[in-house]
Amino acid sequence: MAQQRTLSNPKLNTTNTTEQKKMTTPKPSSKTTPTTNTTTTIWSTKLKSKCAILTLNASRESLQTISKWMIFHRKHSKSFVSSLLHLILTEKKLVERKMLYMTISHEVLLSHSALEQQEGGGGGGGGGEGFGTSELKWEKMTEFRNAIGDVVTDVMEHLGECFAKEKEEKKEQMVEKIKSMMDSWEKVNAFGGPSIVEGGRRALERGLQSVQQQEEEQE
């Protein structure tokens, strides 16, 4: 009895394999979106360019112009805070420039608070943004304030070290000014609790004392 043999059809198998690949292989997307790093760099560059043209005796209005612009574009708050931190830490010559950047941050932290109105801040919304009542505006700035809160300790310790290297009269003026800022942050509860401000005060003292200790050790 003759044995029956089943012959495979190579053309048929190739076709089936090709069809399976078409079904299982996803098509690459034709859409491309900019990376987070690229977006961050763009907004960081914009802020640094605005800060670069500030003079040492820049008016409060000039500083508020920058802070209001930052508030208007608050969705890029992390990029802005990172840029200000970099400017503060890398400024080599003038502590006054560091204080300009701190004042900009201060204006952001007080934005839409009752204390801002008392100090004549005029509100920070970037013109006709109109994103609700003062309470709603304050709530919408929470992420921005928290981003600043994340770097307060590092900034204050650095500033304490810088202040300690200045002449006594200038050092006292700078310390008094930065302490006054922290008092205001505490009054408006900028960070949702006292721990960040308290940590900032301790960090400032650490910075001041570390330089004094170094000087004593060298004597």
C-alpha cells in the first residue's frame, strides 16, 4: 500500500510568516515631540537672559516683571527654580547679585498672598491671565512654591557662607534682609508648614558659623 506524503508549500509558509509580522509589528509613530530636557533648556535660557540684564540697583518693578513672567509660565516652575539655584550658587563676585535672584524668588513666594497686597506687590499674573480669585491663584502656585521650598536649605547655607566673608556692616545688612524674607514666608505659610522655613534659618546659621570656624582654625 503506497504511503501518502504531505508536501509543504514553501510559498504558502512564506506568505503566512510575512502576514504575521505585519500583524504583530507596530508601525513607528510619525509624530515627534520635544524632550523634557530640550524644553527645560529653552525656559532656563529665557530666564537667565532676563536676569543677565539686571543691574545691581534694579528696581522692585524690574524684579517683579521677571517674577510675574515666571508666574504666568508657572508650568515651567521646576526649570525656573533650577535656573535661579544655579545663578545663586555660581555667582562668584557679587553677593548683591545673589540677593537679586533671591528677591525674585521672594516675589514669587508672596504672589497672591495677603502680605503681597500689604507690601504693594500688585499681584503676579502676567497681565490679563485671570485664573480665578486670589485664593484660587494662591492654590495654583502651590507647585511653584514647593519647588522653591526644595532648595531653601541649600541656598540659605550657601548665602550664610557668602555673607560671613563680607565686612561686618554689609554682612549684618544681608543677614537681616534674608531673615526678613523668611519671616514673610512663615507669615503666609508659603510651604504649607513651618519646617522648611525653620530649616532655612538653621542652614543660614550653619553657613555663617562654618566660615567663622574656618577662620578660627587658621589663626
